[in-house]
Amino acid sequence: MSEDRTSGSRTGAAPADPAPAELPVYAERVLDVADLIPPGRVMTYGDVAEWLGDGGPRQVGRVMALYGSAVPWWRVVRADGVLLPGHEPRALGHYREEGTPLRGAPRDAEGHVPRLDMKRARWDGVTGSPGEKAHI
């Protein structure tokens, strides 16, 4: 992707963005995948790593924590569907705006914050006709 991600955020900042002169190659690849996720859909940190064929959930999480404000950060999520701690209200607003499937929170859950319905919201990285993988 040719977009300059070093000049600030564009879609409702979440994690800090130190705005380095040049992003590491792996970070650029992770952010490119995050940009591909359609509105109303999500991928887990592990899904992104698997899609790239490189790294793992922790590496993707680190990239999102450092540079995620440059992309739709709320679309890269935990596998259990729990919203990003500390960013729940903003993420929930984005999910509702995009029509992302949610599940009601259990009554004993702290704050009664809904979770993502991962069965319905998860995106497999396939676009267009069946079998056609998105390209970055």
C-alpha cells in the first residue's frame, strides 16, 4: 500500500502512534491487512499473522499497539471477541456504525459491555469470487 502512514491517524485513533520516519516492513504488512478488512467484519491477531504467513498474534498485537491508529484498528481483535480494553466505547461505536455482529454481555460481566459475535463477524480474507484471496 502506498499511503503514507507516518503523518498521523485517519480513522479514530486508538493505540499510540509514535509517527516514525519509516515503518518496519512487518508493521506495514500488518497495517495493509487491517486496511483490507471490510466494514462490519473483523480478523483476530492470529488470523492476520496466519494470513501473512509470518509472525504470530503477539507480533500483530504489538504492531497494532504501536501503529494501529493509522488503520481501522477496531477490526483487528482478540479471538474471544472481547473489546480492546480501554477503548471499548470507541470500538463499540465503530462496530454499531458498521453493523458488526455483537453478542450481549453476560449480566455478571464487568460493565455489561457486549462482545463481538466471532462466528458472524470474522472475515477469512477472501474477496470477490470464491477462492480469490485479497492481494496486498
